[in-house]
Amino acid sequence: EFCDSTQIPPTCDCPSGFFRLGPHCRPDNECEVSSRNNCDVNAHCIDLVPGYECRCKDGWLDAPDADAPGTKCFENECENFDRNNCDVNADCTALVPGYECSCQDGWLDAADVPGTSCVDKNECSTGDDNWDRSTQL
């Protein structure tokens, strides 16, 4: 703590990240009261001395336009099959917000919305099988 003994009575101040509780300086925990931090409701608040840090919870992503990590979190809909409509043979790419689906290699889109209905690609009918047809028996 910092004390100024030139004043009567002497005054003492706590350093940054601490507050006075009686005669002692105690660490300030901004995480105890949500109004004292700017963490998103879907983020964890981690107390530091001094200050705090926010981290989006599992299954949530930081928004690219957030001021700092954990201050604006969006659900990662790719982590839960019930939260997206990607086909089982599609890859789900998390976006903030939302997601996009794309059929995996060897599968073709069979719907207007990419990756929501993937059908097996028939390489034999498309000529993509790398088989030299000039050697047919």
C-alpha cells in the first residue's frame, strides 16, 4: 500500500487491483460480480491480480468483432449434431455466427443447400476412377 504521512491523518491507498478492507489491502475480484467485468454470459471469468480475463466456455467461439477474448461468444453449432443440419458425410465449419456444411471427398451435393444431403459419388460413371478403359477385356 502507498501511504502519505505528510497529511493529518495519514492517508493510505491500495495499489491497482486491490481494495481497502479495514486496515488491509485485499485483491480485487472483478469476477465475483458480473457488473464489474465485461465477460459474455457464455464465458468464464478468470480473476487475475490485477484485473481479470474472459474465456468463452466449451462449445462457444469468440466473435471476430469482440473487443477482447470472451467478451462476445457465439455457440459452435458444429460441436453438436442436433444444432446443425449437415449430412453425416459432410464437414461442418464453424462460423461466427452460424456454420456451413460441405460434402466430404467422394460425396456429392444432392440438395440446394451445400452439405445438407450428400450422396456417394459414382466414380465409374463420371470417369474419375483412374481406370484405363482402353484395356477392357
